[in-house]
Amino acid sequence: MKRILIVDDAATVRLYHREILETADFMVDEAMNGIEALEKALQTGFDLFLVDINMPKLDGYGFLRELRGQDLPQAPAIMISTEAQTNDERRAYAAGANLYLIKPVKPERLLAQVRMLLGELHP
Amino acid sequence: MSPLLEQFLSEARDFLQGIGEKLMQLEAAPADADLMNELFRLVHTLKGNSGLFDAPEMTRVLHAGEDLMDAVRNGRVAYSRPLADRLLDAMDFVGMLCDELESDGQLGAAHAGDSVRLVDALRHLLQPDDAPAEAPAPESTPESAPAPTASLAEPTPVADTASLPLASIPEAVRMQAYRRACAGEPLSWLAYRPHEQCFYQGDDPFFLARQTPELLWSRIEAREPWPPLAELDAYSCMLDFQLLTAAPRAALEEQYRYVMDQVQTTEVPRLALVMPQGDPNGGPVYDDFAADARRLLQTGDLEGLARNASTLLELSSPDLWIASALRWLQLVLETEPENKAILDALVDCLGSLAAPQWGTAGAAETHTASASTSIRQDPAPRNERGQEAEGVADASDEATPALSPLAADALAAVVAAQGEVLALTDEPRWLPGRLKAAAAALSGCLRATGATAKLQDLEAATAAALARNSGAPLLTWIAAVFPAELVGEPGAAAPVTAAPPSPAHSAPQPPEAEGEIKFGRRAEDAISGPKSLKVDQAKIDRLMNLIGEMVVAKNALPYLAGRAEAVFGVRELAREIKGHYGVINRIAEEMQGAIMQIRMMPVSFVFQRFPRLVRDISRKLGKEVELILEGEDTEADKTIIESLGDPLMHIVRNSLDHGIESPELRRAAGKPATGTLRLRAMQESDRVVIEISDDGKGIDPDIIKRKAYAKGLIDETLLEQISDQEAVNLVFAAGFSTTEVISDLSGRGVGMDVVRTAVEKVNGSVALTSQQGRGTQIRLSLPLSMAVTNVMIVVSDGQRFGVPMDRVVETVRVPRAAIRTIKHSLATVLRGRIVPLKSINDLLGLSAPPKANADDELAVLVVRLGDESLGLLVDDFSETLDIILKPMTGVLAGLPAYAGSALMGDGSVLMVLNVKEIL
Amino acid sequence: MAVEYKKNLVVFHDVVGVEDAEALLEWLQKKRTAKVDLSACTHLHPANLQVLMASKPAVQAWPADAPLRAWLEPILTAP
């Protein structure tokens, strides 16, 4: 089973994504900020990260830069932003994101892209 | 309610609370950048959350609030009190929507108007004072700071409008528009993309579009190909409206004011309309005409030019491109013959048969056409993206017979995004990780589409990329495996609106020194996981009930021990039972304490609403008040804390209304213009004490006395005798209100008796001291916890009753002879004081007379009632007990004589008297 | 009655409101060859418009209201 880490300070958003991902039989873990996410990521391997931008302590960019700076196997990361941050896409890619989506992401769309990144064969 | 909504509402309330607090704090420290950022983050996150639900009104208002906060934290707009007012209003509105979501599970359409007004009010603040009023605020974050308006200002107007489908407007309409533009009317292209859910809000976008003033041309487009009828949702708006209008911007804003977020307008320079169209072939030879025309133009013979054009036009088929160009030439000759640049360009294009390039020819004209102003940048139309996605699917056909449209879309998006990532030319220290992650994403694409045969190539390319520390080898690989145009057009699949420059030409990403976070330092910060746990109150209540039952069950053990000895004669066993009872008793007590600890809440829970309240009210009253909160972390039981809310609110309002004077009066009295209101909480042994003090005008005891007399609360004798201190406490008497004029705020004709009643309901007391001219102090004293009540058991007419110990003064046995009848009432003298006596049997409607003991003494339970003492005649006293008082429920709740009931160790039920009520 | 259903023809009168869209959609699903008479129509809610655009019935008569006709003709004319 593929493991996905949701990194977001908003519990509502975490729950929203968790519900989507769990219905599709992914194993989900959560982190409330970049620091917590990094700790979890270094402890256990994840197959994918879903990362918010604005977070206390360490934001999404900071988390990705640190994560990508590790000499470890690297799993893809989706950065999820709100529409207000239109120009952040390049920053996201520069920090190490592999996809940039705008909140709220439609469940079926998110799942399609998650499956694509994870290499799960599409039906 | 779904758990998601529940979670949202609970979190939203926390956010709203936090936003309110931060705004208050900002008033004191308007330059605090951290505070500002935190505030922005709260609003931003809340907005994001609200977007998950069908609550467009909420999202819209929060979005505007977010933009405003963003402008404030970037210094584009200064923080001000009116700004805080607006934001607070907006948050109140959001709070109200939360309430409605909670009760109804959805939002009614009724709030759309309010939300728009709030958004307008917020957006209004966004306009810098020196900017023209019609410039709408850019909806963007600081990072994007050359906002769309600014970045669009550079290219020529024609380049701006080049993306508009102006060519689809019939020539006649364009010519008409051109004439009107020449007459000085502004031309705008307006794209209106209504929200999908707008029908549910009662919107009729078609009607709105039809009513557009000065409409020149319009069209409707479906956003996506229509699904089969069986799958069509008629109530999900799939229509886009596009139109050309000559209405001034202000009129358009007025017309579309409720849907401004769904509308994008672009100013159309008239030259953008000059677009010859038609069949490029055939017709007479035009070279001669072009040469003649140029000569005529140079000599200034415009009439000759017009004649020539007219003749040639008659000779040409009207469908020809050249005919169209001639018609435009005629039009320009007619409307603005003085504009040589345009005529030149048109004549040139007649020779070259190429569309005129207004970018250079019309350069002189650009002043008339300002940069287009994008109210909202819409993502690329979905159908286009769909097509590109199909292209990808086709390209990988050999590997996968069929990809679902969603999967194809995902594939396009992922590949395009990796193209962007790999094309970045910066070299941060995390570049190897970034390359690996991109390779992992691409590997996902291969595996997801079944093209696993290509995995080996990918690995090789990845290794090369890592070796060279560059994305180039992987880019080459992408170009080979996926269609090239896809990589070159990442914007097609990316959801971002502002089309990023093609990666190939983009400047190297500047090193993000400012944004880079040194993790090493951050790591030293304490990492705080979730420290608190949100638990439904019902669960705590259940724990309380369980521990109550446990205490009762535990209390049965001494009975058991008694029976073991008395009935079965096994003293050893009885002793062991008692020993175990001691252990269980200790555990139960600790457990009870622990559970009560869970119910303890800090008084900040009630204090926190006062900064806002005091601020709002004092401003309304034109007073200046500083609120000081102290001891906010003092804790008490939840019930107690919650019961504090209303009395405190009332006292504070009274103080603001009647206590603290206006600044002028205060200055006249030699006091600082700003009044001080202090809320102070502290724990005193097993009570929590709240003091509310102000430095206002205090209470005039004479006025109170006169008023109490006038209202019949005191008689003439008392009027003479009563001390000033006693007089001011008369404000607590029922039916007393100090206000002559019922004010908007606190008056309402109820006095401080409401406060007293509320406080007494939780076994609290209230006292007031006041010094005229110096201020008033009110002191509330409340028990820390209500959970355990110590009661004295009394017996009367064979029944056992509980009397709360805090009411009991003493128990005495009075000889029957010492009981007198004074004015039909019984009384006795205890230590020189007359104590009225009442028979509990009479009070409870029991017919039996009080029983005396063998010495003909009657048992009198002396209870306290306010400042008075009163004797209750009972048959006998029994032990005192700690009980868990359960309030009366159901029909019994209507019996005011009882404060509640408790289960006893032997399984019987003890009724606890409400002494105040039975007297 | 803003929408009048005849045997194989649906006639729009005056202003056709949002509430009519559902019934219209159902009716048109059953009558795939139905025609539509818009001559007496002065406005129709876009929900109805969407249904017409998606189901593409032949328009037997265009609205007498010229501006409305200008809006509708390009999108409801059979290709």
C-alpha cells in the first residue's frame, strides 16, 4: 500500500484530503507544519507528499528544499496552493515540487494525478 | 452534519477568535510584522478551508479580507481603525454564516447581497489614496508583486488584445465600434464566467449579460462539450458570456457589481478592431493601386485616395480580404483622415496582403488605449486543455490503448510540470534531490501508463542528469518520449493562470536567498506537537456521570461491611471490606479530582470577548476606555465559567454606559481622558473571585436611596437609617434600574438584579463598593466547582432530604417552650437574635407536625438566606455527605423546591432542597 | 404557463424561469426529434438555455425580440 504524507496546518484541509485518499486505499499520515513533516519523512519513507504552502514554523517551500536536500530516495511532491498565490508555481518547482495544484482540488482530479505520480496503473 | 463540516466549523471558530484577537493586538502595535503575518495566515487558511464547502459568500468575503491583509502586511495599505472595523464586521459575518451552516447544513442565498457589500467595503480600502478610483485591486500576493495590472502595462495594447477573439466579431460590428471609439467612447471586452453554482443563488447571468449597457456584440459559449442529456446538470452553469461594449468602466462595474469576481474586462483599443478578413486570393491586380495610394497619401490627396478605393472596391468581390481592407481604409478616411500612421499601415497592407501591424504603426495611438486591466485571470478554457490531454494520450498510444480523460489530463499535467522543474537553471544545493524527485514523477507516468519498457532509458537519463547536475538529459528524454509541444507548453496543463514564460527562454531563477530558510536554526526551536485534545463535552459529561455512579457504588461498601458484621457475624471480613473501601475511596476521589480538572477552564474563555466589546461600545458612546485583563488563566469549572458570561457582560456594559464618563467630563474632573476598566480574576481558597472595577463617576448613594424609596423598595424609616454602602447595594434589588433613560446598550430596563440572580444560581455572591467620583468595584465570588456538593441530611416525616452545606449555619435543638408565636409566625431567640422558624413539613406540603425528641426539644436547622438567618424545623439531623448533584430533569424540572437529586449508597434517591425556593 | 409542451413541439412564452429547466430537460430527453418555438419568448433563464444548447432541438421559430434572437441564433442554429 502506498503511503502519502499530507502536510497542512489546517485540520479541515487535512481531513478533506485524507478522506479522498483513504477511499482510494492509500495509507495516509499527517503533519501540521514543515518541521513535523520533515521529521516524519526522515523517520519513515513516503511515496508521495501533499504539501500546503503557508504553514507556521516551516512553510511548504522550506520543507521541500530541506527534503530535496537529503541524500535519500526522493518521492514526488504535490504542492497545493490557494488561488491567491498565482505566481508561486515557479517557486514551488524551484523548491522541489513536482506538481502544483490549486485548492480545492476536485477529488477525482487529485486521485488521477496522485495515481499518475505514483505510477499506479489506470483502469 | 458531516465530520468534515464539523471539523471545519470547529476550526473556523478558532480562527475567527484568533483573527479578532490579532486585530485587537494590532491596534496596540500596528507595526508588528509577525502579528500581521499571523493574521494574514489565519484569514488565508480560513478562506482556503471555506473553499471546500459550498459557501461562496463566505469564501468571497474571506478572499477580500485576505487581499486586504496582504496589502497591509506589504505596506501597500496602512493599518487603520476603520480597516480593523471592516475586517471585524467581515469576520462577524463569517461567524454568522458558520452558525447557519451548523444549524441548516447549508447557506441560504439571502447573504449574497451582504457578502458583496462587505467585499466592496474591503476592496474599497485596498485602493491606495493616490490611485484612480476605477483601478480594481489586484488579486494577488506580494510575491507576485508586479501585479497583473503592472505587468500588463508594458506590452502594447494590441498585444494585449491579441488574445481576444476579436476576429470572430463581424466586420460591420467592428466598424460600428470603431466609429464609436473615434467619437471618444471607450471600448471594452468583457468575459463573464459565472460560478457553476450561481443558479442556486438566484442568479440569472444571461439576463445580467443582456442588460449590459452599450452592448455592441455578444456571444455565449459552452465551457465544455455538452455531455449526453442523461448526464446533463441543467443547474450547473456551464456558460461563458463574452461581449463588446462601449459602456464606460464605471457603468460596467455597476452592472456587474455582484459578480465582479467572475468578470474580466479588457480595454479594447480601436485599432485592434481593424482586421481585414476574407478570401486572400483572386481579384484584379492591386499593386498599381497600392503604389498610387501611397503617392496620393504622400501628396495629401485624400479625396483622390478615397475615390480610388471606392472604384477598386466596386471592382472587387466583397468577400475578398482586399475588399475588407479597402472598407477599413474608407472608414479611416472618413473618421480620422488626419491619422496618417493608420492610413499608411492600411495602404501598406494592401500591397503586402498582410494584416496591419498596429504595434508599430499605431504607436502614436497607444496613449488612447491604456493597459488592459484584468479583474480576474481565468484559467485556460478547459476544452483546450482537454484536447491537449488527448494529444498526449494519442502519443502514448502504443503503450496504452486507452487512457481515461482524467488520466490523460493528469499525465499531461505531470509531464508538463516536470518539464518546468527540469528547465530551471538555478543550482541550489537541493538540486540532486529535485532531479531525483522529477525522475520519480516521470517514472510514475511510465508505470501508470504501462510503458514500463521505457523505464530503463529513464534511469539512464536520470543518472546522466545527476552526474552533470543538470536537468538537461532528462529534458531530452521527455522530448523523446512525450510529444515535444507538451514540454514547451507547460501552461497548458498547469492550473496557473498567469502564463509563465516558456522555460527555454526564462531567466535563471534568482537564488531565493530571501526566501530560503536555514533549517538548522529552525530545528532548534521547540517542536510542539498537538498539546491539547478537543473532546466533545458530552464525553466529559459521561465521565462525570460514571464517576458519580462510582462514588455511589463505593459508598455501598461500608453498608456491606456493616452487614457482614451485624448480620453474618464475620468481623474479619467486615474489616477487610473496610480496608478495601479505603483504597477504592482514595482512587475514586483522585479520579473525581482528575475529571473535574478536565472540566476546568480558564476565565480567559469569558474574558476574551471583552476587548472587542469594550472597544465597540466605547466607540459608539464616544468614550475612551482602556481595558485591562488580569488573571486570565485562573481556572474554574466549565459550568461556573460559562455562567459568568452574562453577568460580566452586564456589569461591563453598565460600567461603560453609566460608570466611565465622556473624555470632556473626565478632563473637567481632573482625571485622564481615557477611563480604565479592569477585569481581574483570582482564586481565593475554594472560590474564584472576579473583580470588575472602573475609575468612573461611581454611584451616588443619595440617588439610589431616593430611587429605591420611589420604587417602594425601602420605606421611610430605612431611607433615613440606611448606610451609603448598603444603599449602593440596593442596585441589586429586584426591579431596580439606575438608568433614567433606557440606552441602546445596557438599559433595557433590567438592573443589576439580573446579575445577582445569575450569580446566585451557581452558588455565587456579588458585592459592590463605590466611591462617588472615584469609581465602582464589583466583586463576584463563585465556587471553583459545582460538581460535588456537600449536603447535610435531615429527616422529616420519615423522609430524608439533603440541604446544601453552604446554606447551613448551625444545627440546634430548641426546647418546645422556647418557641414563641409572633404575629402568627414561629420564632425563637438564639444568642440574643430573633430567628424566624418554619416547619419543613409545612413548606413541602407534608401534613405531619414536627416531631420532638425525648426531651421535648425540636431540631432546628439554621440556614442562611442572604444576610438573614432562618430556622427550619425538622424531625432529626443525620450525617453530612459529598454527593454528585444531578439537576432535576423531565417533569421534575418544574419543581423549584428541589435543587436536584443524588443516588445514595444503598440505591435510594436523596432529594436535595433548594432552600431559597421553598421559603 | 411559460413552457407549453405539445406533441412534438415545445413553445416558450414570455419569461421562462429557472424552475422550468428540469422538466424541459426530461421532456427533451424523451422527444429527441422535438422542435422548439421561441417566437413569444422574451427571456429564458440560462438553465433552459443550456438544456437547449445540449439537446440541440430544431428551432421552428426564433424570438420576435430581436436582441434575444441575436444572442440565441448563433448558439442554437443547427450546424
